[in-house]
Amino acid sequence: MIGEPIDAVEQGLATILAVLRKDPYALESAYLSVITFGTATKQIVLFTELWYKFVFY
């Protein structure tokens, strides 16, 4: 994925994180996984606790 589609994904993730950072309880209970769909389905990022990875960025 390149160009506008990946930019939209990055903007979407930034928006999700911005909203979650406003509510610490929501951030502590949110997990993220990245799955790609193409000729094969792949889980690129396993379920990850967002507060642990992104709370300080």
C-alpha cells in the first residue's frame, strides 16, 4: 500500500490515538492489531496494548 491509501490509514490511527489519549480508561483497555488482506491474509502486528506502546508519544 502506498500513497493516499496508506496516508488514510496513518491518519485514522492518529485520530484513534488522539481520542483515546483523552480518556485514560479507554486507552488502558484498547488493543490494536494490524491485518493485511491480499493474496494471503497476514497479521502484521499482534494484539498490542495501546497504552503501553503509545501513551508517551
